[in-house]
Amino acid sequence: MVRAIRGAIQVDGNDRDAILAGTTELVTEVMGRNNLTTDDVISVIFTCTPDLTAEFPALAARKLGFHDVPLLCATEIDVPGALPRVVRLMAHVQTDRPRQEIQHVYLRGAAALRVDIAQ
């Protein structure tokens, strides 16, 4: 079955190292909590809040071994009052897990975005 997994993390600042470290943490947690390998991943869409421009989050995924997985980065809508410095992802994966067993991952300050499912 194909499933979509969501995740988000608030990073420390608009610098390359912070974006790469935060994205690495997020992708690693999503993969680990859902018992996935890169062979299970169909594609990943990354978004960043408009205040994050120092690096593409997809680079962190490439460094984790996502060499032949289609990756896309986009900037989110600039909503007044929105949580700043957030990297989000939506991963499309192949898994036998039922929808209710999929683990969506919201880390650091981004846990406030989805208190109903944040872990």
C-alpha cells in the first residue's frame, strides 16, 4: 500500500547547518518510527517557512542515502503569526502498515502544530 507520512521540525535558525541538522533529525525519526528503508520511499516533498533560505532541506535527505528518491523543496505560504523556522515533509512510502499505525513526527517547537499526534 502507498501511505503518506507527515512531519515537521522547528530549526534553530536560518543557517545551513541548522537546516541540515534539523532535517536530518526529522527524516531519521520518520524513517525509524515507521521501520522504513530508502527502498520503501516513493518521493518526499519538503517545505520551509519563508524565513528559511540558507539551504535546501533535500540535501540532508541526499546525505542520508536518498540518492534515487525524487525530492522536492518548496516555500510555504507566508501566513502572519505562523510558527517560524519550520521544515515540513510529506513522504510517500510503500508499507504494509495500516493507516492508523503510521507514525507522523512533529519535533521541537513544531510539536505545537499538531498536539493531537506529536510524539
